[in-house]
Amino acid sequence: MRSNWVPATLGDRLQDVDTPALIIDLDRFEANLERLRETALGYNIRVRPHAKSHKCPEIAKRQIAAGGVGICVQKLGEAEVFLASGIDNVLITNEVVGERKLHRLAQLAWRYPDARLGVCVDDLGVTKRLGTLCVAQEARLDVYVELDVGQNRCGVTTPAEVVELARAIVACPRFTFMGLHAYAGGAQHRRGVPERRAAIEAAARKANEARTALRAADLPCETITGGGTGTFIYEAASQVYSEIQPGSYALMDTDYLRNELDPSAPRFECALFVLAGVMSLRGNRATLDAGLKAYSTDSGLPTLTFAGWRVLNNPSDEHTVLHQTSDETPIKLGDKALLIPSHCDPTVNLHDWIVAVRKGRVEAVWPIEARGAVF
Amino acid sequence: MRSNWVPATLGDRLQDVDTPALIIDLDRFEANLERLRETALGYNIRVRPHAKSHKCPEIAKRQIAAGGVGICVQKLGEAEVFLASGIDNVLITNEVVGERKLHRLAQLAWRYPDARLGVCVDDLGVTKRLGTLCVAQEARLDVYVELDVGQNRCGVTTPAEVVELARAIVACPRFTFMGLHAYAGGAQHRRGVPERRAAIEAAARKANEARTALRAADLPCETITGGGTGTFIYEAASQVYSEIQPGSYALMDTDYLRNELDPSAPRFECALFVLAGVMSLRGNRATLDAGLKAYSTDSGLPTLTFAGWRVLNNPSDEHTVLHQTSDETPIKLGDKALLIPSHCDPTVNLHDWIVAVRKGRVEAVWPIEARGAVF
């Protein structure tokens, strides 16, 4: 149902891209991938980038080419899109619940017998039902127990529950029990380095206790996976985690920039922008053609990339009003302005296309194929 | 690129709809349409519902069947979708700027010679350029001058500017000069009745001054259009406006419910919901499978439709956590919860489908065809 129009053609100058448009700066994006690759090599940790932030197979393929073992997704619908795009190692870092979705999951696993498809569980009844469906469908699945390591959201909380679920997984001939999903999501945006480090030390202790309990019960625990852009160096250094799942590092946003940077962590650059056009101009006021349907505001207003103007509060659905604060940057009708989103994930999820730009020229236009894959 | 899956099949019970899903309650929706029709008849004012809130041709067609003269949209891409769906009277209540978009607009007008397609202008250079393109394309357009009546966003501010633009419009053989677009957007959510009434009285005075100037210059001003869900009864009563443009009235949201209701205005009911599934349950905590990618939070958290639980702050991208506050409503894994969005427009824009439900059964599943038509 998308419009037939794409916002740019190859070779376009940035200022000729139709607006609003989502922009990825390829030089910065590639530098971010390279920084993560180097850091992970230094820690000898596996990287499974989280694709929920970008929902774009072209980006996922570049993350895998830069050393990723596969990708993470959050939704079954995302797994469908990424598997269909040819990516053959996908972990749903989330529970899948309900008859309709469990059938879809078993069918998806059956449809890609040569791919690795993983999912998390935190409930015995769901685990057994999924096992029954996978046996009936002759489908194979990697299954992880989700352990709540401080997120207070999903996951079991005690080693005994982990062991109970692991036994149920091992008992299913169509499941491979992989280990633990142990993601401390709330720790990613704690601003200070000591708080983030302490949160992950606590998470790693909890994960290690669960692993010890699994081993005592003669159950394998090959993988402990978790860790986002804000904390992955701590998971990597923990000697407990075997895999990290950063997502936002590739695109970045101003919310992550507000974190105090650990001296041992790589500095990722903002590679994601919303390009907006000046559609009305009056006195010291410029109105842009992008609003709440072009960027998310859950983590604050977007940031201008030029001086002399400020973004007014309460943007509307399709407009952002700027007020001039100095004459540093003259603006005329039809000019284009780059905004840095405050939160990359829900911003990307608003767009059908991402325009890939290098040194001011459009090099590619990628469909955001898993946009809206919400269920 | 959307997933092949739709969240429901006809006849499904609400609790079997896949989640998260956008739900429209047909009884409430139809009652809202009827209330607007009756109110508009009482004031003898034309209604042109704004389709930016729902982006769904099936909804727009029902609004027109309930007395609408056509629809409003905010974006060129939306106009393309609605014209293609068979709706033949579309006003873009916004400026269209830039060579690429102006060409698209002229082409669109040419493609639907029997439709009425309107657009707003607030700049002389853009008006002339659009006129040249329409002449070259042999395309006809309805053109409105946008007058800033307090929104401080787009539009000209003085009667002299209105007259200057109107002359340029009349001078173009392919344009029909329609009159004024005079929308006081910021007034819609002023909470008190006196503030909203005063804002529209001021807007109507300004529009009337501009109309007087047009008449003095021997220019027509057949239409003065504006007015949203929060204020349209004041525009309707003004003796100045000839057309109102409410949009949210059809679906509603909790932000509009927070307005003090004028005794003379109809009471619209919330007809829009996000259905979310309980995907994890632990102690007094239930985690829903809907987050920032299923509802917008620019106007606050969504509201639960049942007692005994509250929505925790800072929902994540794909999760909402509920805490139990009393034992009024027991919840079990896989249960479905209805949430009322705080702001309908950006919430609808996240979804590909809207599931139309009557008395707990799915009656239709409509594609939100203009979702993401952002440019």
C-alpha cells in the first residue's frame, strides 16, 4: 500500500532528496560497524546485532559482513521478513505467545530448514505447546530461556525455573536448547559509567548462577546472550556472556549520546538523520515538513545539525517549527534541514525507505522491509 | 513490504485477534459520524473530514456517505492514495513546496481530471511556479490561500498578502481560486471552553477581514475552510466559515477527552483501541506485547479499559509493563487488553491494518493505505 514514490534516485544530491526522508550517512555507518567489529575482536566475543533498530535487510547484511554471527529481532513478523531476505541466522529475543503466533513460528521454522531460528521462552505451558507444534510440523528451533537480569519485564527469575524450563526444552526432540537470554535493557540508558557497569556485573552474576544450576543438572548452556549499545563492553568483559546484541550502535541517536562514555568503549557517531524541507517561512520562523509522523519524540525533540535556529516544543503531526536565534545560518524556502532523531528505533519504524548517502550523494535507497512488522 | 499476515479474519472474536492490532469499534465510530452529521446540519455548514487522522480510504468513504463533501489530507502522498481509492474530492490543507513535489502535484491533478483536487499556498513564487507547471501539464487545481489565524506555523498574515496571492491564483488559467484555508490548530486542545471559543472568534475575525479585502479587490472568496474536532462548533457558528474539517471526531483519543466539553457540542466516544496481548506474567506484573511501535506517547501513555492495573511509565519499543493495583481484573498469559491511545493520528500511522469490530466480532479488516505517506 506504500506510495509508488521513493524519496530519491541514485546520484541525487542530498538537497534534492524529497522530504521528509530518513537518511543514513554511509561513511559514519560503516565506521560504526568497523568500531564494533574491532572491539568485539578485542574481547573475543560473538556479535549478533539487533535488527529491531533498523528493520532493514540491507543493513543487517552489512552487519553480518562486518562479523555478526546473525541477527536478533523482537517480533515474529520481523523474523519472517529477515529470513525471506536471505539472512539465515535469526534470534527472536522475545517470547512468542498465543496459538496463532505459535503456529506461525513453527511454520516459519519448517519453511527455512537450513536456517538457525531461535526464540526465547519464560513459561512452561508455552514451551510445551510450541514443542508439540514443532514436532507436528517437523520443524527445528533453537530455544533460549529468558532470564530476568534486572529488566523487570519478561523472563524467569530463579535458577530453579531456568532448570525446569531447560528440561522441558531438552525433552522436545525438535528443540535445541541454546542457553540463556539475559538482557538488561533498562541499564542501557543509565547515564553514568559506574551505574551501567554495576548493573551488568549484577546481571552477569545472575546469569552465572543460572548457568551453574544448569551444569549441576547436567544441562548444557552453550550461549549466554544479551547486552546493548550502552553496556555491551561490560557483558563482553564479564567472562559470562558469550554473545552481545547491540543494535543502536549502527545508526545511533541523541539519547545514546547523552550517556557518559566509558573510556574503554568505542565512540559511535550519529549516522541517522531525518531530512526535512522548509515549507513556509515568515519573519524569524521556518516551518519544516516533518513532524510526529517522521520522527519519534519519546526520548525528546530531534536535534538540528546547524546553528542559529531552535526546534520549538510540541511539534505537530506533520510540521516542526523552528525559531531563529541568530543569523548564523540563513534559510530560504525549499531548503533542506538535517535533524538527528532522539531515538532511532521508533523513528526508523515510521519510514518505508532509508536513503543511503555518501559525501552528499545518494548511493542507494533501501526499503525498510520490516517496518510495521509489529505482530 | 508489509508482512503477508493480517491480524484477524472475518468473524474472529476480539480475543482471537493477533496482537498488537489497531481496533475500530464500528458502533461507536458510526455513532460519531452520525453525531457530526446532525450537528453540521443544525449549523448548515459543509463538512470535509480530515483523513490525516485515519489514512484509511474505507473510513473516508463512510465519512463522505455520512455527509462529507470530500476529504482533507495533509500530504501529497496521501492525496495520491485517496484519489486512487476512488475518492474524487481531496483538499491538501498544506503547502506543497519544491520542484519534485510541484511536478508530482501537477501530474496528479492531470491524472484525475474529473476530481476536485485542492492545495494551499502561502508564497508567491511557489504559486506562480505551480501555475506554470499546471499550464504545461494541462492540469486543473483548486487553490486556497492559507491565512495564519493563530497557529503560527504556515500561512500569510495580512489581508494585503491574501489579495496579492489571490490575484496570482486568478491569473493562472488552470487554477480555480477557492478562498481561504484558516485553521487554528493550536486552539483544538486548549482545555477550557472560553479559551477555545475566544481563539476561534479571533480566527473568524481575521478570516473575515481577509474576505472583506478580497471582495474590495473584486476577488471571489467562496470558501473559508478550517476547524478541527476541538473547535468546529465555533467555526460553524461564526457566520464566516463555510466548511469545517474535523478529523479526530471519528476515532477520538484521550487527549481530546481531556478538553472541557461545550454544552452545545456533540460528545464523541473513543472508537480506536490498540489490542495488546499478555506475553509474560510474573507476580503482580504483566507484560504486554505492544510498545512505542504500536502507539504514540507524544500526548501521554495509553489508557487501560479495565480496572486493577496501571501502565508503567517509559514503555519500551515493543513492550508495555502493567502493575497490578487490586484484584478486580485477573489476568492470565495470552489474555488480550484494550488500550485507548492518547493521540489517534500518530498511533494509526504505525499500523498497516485496522480491525473493524462490532459487538466483539471482527466485521472487516481495512488496510491503512496512506500509512507512511509522509512526503
